Amino acid sequence: MQKRVLSTFILTALFLTGACKKDDDTRCDAEARAVSDAGVIYANLQTTQNCLLYKAAIAEYLASPCSSSLSSSDRLQLQNVLNNLPC
């Protein structure tokens, strides 16, 4: 389970690294960082609350205009991470 969570976090971080193409778009940077931070917290302490926070951060990011730079494949994979979190 720990390996699955860690690989999920790594995939999420990779998707979000290239998601904000404008350096001056601090809102998108903050949203991407929120997903990444929530993923780290959940990977280190797999509680229901941390899972729900991670899930909410991903959902918020996917619903925001910031996710428009994701490829359809990356969007689908991130949606799969969201759908497969065990909370």
C-alpha cells in the first residue's frame, strides 16, 4: 500500500510540475503546490482525513482553469488517482 501511495504522489507531482506554464501565475502555482503538499502529507500519514484533503486538493485543481494546460492523458491519469484514493 505504501508503494502505491508513493507512486501516486510521484505521478501527481510530475503532472503538476509542468501544469503552470506562466511564471507570473501564482494562483496556479499555489494550487499545484497544494496538491503536492497534500500528497506528501497523505503519503507520510495515511489517515482518512489526509486522504480526504488530498482528494479535495486534486478535485479543486482539476476544476480550476489551471488544469487546462494538462494533456488529456495527464488529466485522465490525475482523475484516476482521484477516483482510486481509498477514502
